[in-house]
Amino acid sequence: MGKNKQNFIIEDLEITDAGAEGICVGKYEGKVVFVSNVVPGDIIDAEVYKKKHAYYMARPLQIKVYSPQRETPKCEHFGICGGCKWQNMQYCYQLQYKQKQVFDNFSRIGKFPFPDILPILPSDKIYAYRNKIEYTFSDKRWLSFEEMDHKEDFNPNGLGFHLPGMFDKVLDIHYCHLHETVENDIRNSLKAFAVKNNIPFYNARSHEGLLRNLIIRHSVCGDLMVIIVFAYKDKYLSMIMDFLKVKFPQITALMYAINDKLNDSLNDICVQTYHGKDHLTEQMEDLFFKVAPQAFYQTNAQQAIKLYQTARQLANIQPKHIVYDLYTGTGTIALFVAKQAQKVVAVEYVASAVENAKENARLNHIDNAYFYVGDMAKIFTDEFIRQNGQPDVIITDPPRNGMHPDVVAQILKIKPQRIVYVSCNPATQARDIALMTNIYQVKVTQPVDMFPQTHHVENVCLLELKES
């Protein structure tokens, strides 16, 4: 990126903390300076490229003193790829800053009293832990300076991840350390096959080209699902699918979808089975789950067991309790706690996920879990409560934007004795809990690291009704 006259250099800037979105921070003349690709403890020269009233945005020019918290990044794509921003930080410090993130959100956004946060539960695997990764095809991939200097020597097609802020550019990935070797082999082999056979990659601006997305999922039971997303039906479809079927016989569910829309969402698109099964089988303790291609399942399956065990323990469910599981997804939490309860009532807005949940209940011979599909803010009404019973415990695991205000209002109205709030975004979790602390008290806060090498943290919080 070229310099402009407003840019200036800050010398000997000390990086003091890790902030939101994995960006680190320092201070200069009373203003916060946000810098990427550095580690707390680094002392750097930085170029400011954006000036705001309260802060600067800068890029590192030179690291003069290396932090003792540093780690050598494992991935060749580090610093360009938008993921794994903390690969340059030792794992013990990643955990420390994730724990601090929860504390900061609760104290600064929530501003409610809470007990000492329990030590974060680390992930047993810090690489190759993801069971699902989605790649994007592009006929105009991101180019390095070296490639731009030798344009006659490169192929413009890429298969990888979108670069931050660039919807039409992808970084061509050679090896992603977040999943296993075979999945990297599938991606690289598919790209080489498509290039060799002149199969057109998609262009996100002109919406031309055949190949759009590659989704790879695997399970702890050994299943391997591969989904190819095409822009339209074409003679190349069967050629590609047959190639993968023959070259990778370990694929247990080979699937495809036709997406002629302007966005990449598959929620409203039928995914077709080309070869093998139409699902994955996952296992959690003694439970088995059929996971459909579009269904959500925790992407760190081994760590998800710790997460759900924590939620179940904090819920303290008794045999006569009615439990509500809000935002249930494929019903994993609902089925995970069903044996302890009299009845579990679960709600989810994705219809296919609810069908998955019902099938998983049958598969595991669970007959006291009831699943409903609908918009949480619309379905979670007084009439719904009358039909299903007053909950003793509510477990809620909403998406990143948290719970709808109407859902929070209804929880406050029906006043369950205990709420277990599972969140992938402590900021919106703190916002929601702040709305409930007039009648609820935060009793336990337990962070769980589901995503090593990133700034993301999962958090489980127990709220109990205050004594009147």
C-alpha cells in the first residue's frame, strides 16, 4: 500500500496488550495505536496509516525488540491470511489474553458484579482441530509482489480464503494447519485437476465461472465429507466428482450443490449426494449424531465435549426439571442433558437442523426432547410457555450477535431459577446479561478455548435468580 502525506512513523512503540479482533495495542501521545502481526512485549517502529480522534491504525515497519511471548508461526501464509492471527504468540499467552477478553467485556460492557473468572479450559489440540473448513475458488487470486513482477509465470486461479476486506480476492492456500493432511491433499489435488483441465474458476465481480466453493468436513468417527459448490450444471461436474471419488476413496460423503445466487450461503440450497452417505456421524460421550451437510456442529469436536460438560454441570438439572434449550442447532446440547431432565424443549430457526435434531433423538432413543422450528423472538411466547411448561433451567447458545431483546424480555418474565448462557462472543453475552442482572446474579464464568491460534473465545456463564 502506498504512503500518503498523512502517514507518519512512530519510533520505539511498545506493544502493551492484545485487543479486539486479535489486533495488538500500544500508546502514543495519549492515543491508542492498533497494530496487526505483533505481540505484546514487542518494541517496534510503526507507520500510522489512519488517524482518528481517539486512536491510530498502524502497520509494523521494524521489530526492534522481540517479545518473550513470541512464537515462530507454523504457517507460511501467516500475516497475509486473515485467520490464525495469534500464531506468533505462545499458546499459554493466547489463553491469558482470551481470559482477559472475557474479564474486559464483563467489566466494561456489562458493568455488573461477577465472581472471579475460572481459569480458561485449554484445547488439547492447538493445530488440526477444525472439523470443517470452507474454501473459495477465484479466477483472480491475490498476488505477491514477486508474482506481479513475473506475470508470465503464474496462474491467476486460486483456491483458498478471502483476504480481509477483499470480497473478490482469495489467498491461494498451499497448506492449512487447522485441519489434517488428507484435507489439504484434497484441496490441492482438486485445484491442480481444475487448472489442468481448464475448468473455469468463479469471478465474484462478474459472477462468471463454474467452481465456487469447496467445503470439507470430518468427524471423530472417521467420516469425511466433501461438498463442491458449482455456479451451474455443466459437463465438468461429473468429471470433477469422479476424479475425487477415485483419488480419495476415504471420502464417505461426496456431495455437490448448484448455487446460482449472488451470495455463497447454502442454507436455502439443496445439497445433492453424488457418492456415499448424505451425512456425517459424530460421537459425544455415548451419544451419536447424524450431521447433515448444512447443519451446524461445533468445529472443534474434542473441545466441544468440555464445553457441553461444563454447561451440563452448571445447569445442575434434577429429574423433575423442565429444561429449555434456546438456539439448539442440531440439538447437541438438548440431547446431551436430556437424561438428567424430565423434559427438554428446544428451539432453532433452521428447519433442516431441527429435522437433524429429531432424527438424532430417535437414533439415541431419547423420547423426552421436543424440538421446534422458528424465529426465536417470535416463537418464544406466553402461549409457547403454556403449551410446553414453565422452565426450571434455560440453556441458551445464541449466534455471535447474541439474543434478541424480546427473548431476553421473555426470560425475565418467566424467571427460570437458573440460566446457563453459552456464548462465542463475550461482548454480546455481557450486553445481554447486563439486561438481566436486576433479578439474576452471575454465579460462575468459565471460558473455554475452542479456537487456538485465534483471538476467539467461548464463554459459559451461570446466572441464578436472586432471592426476593
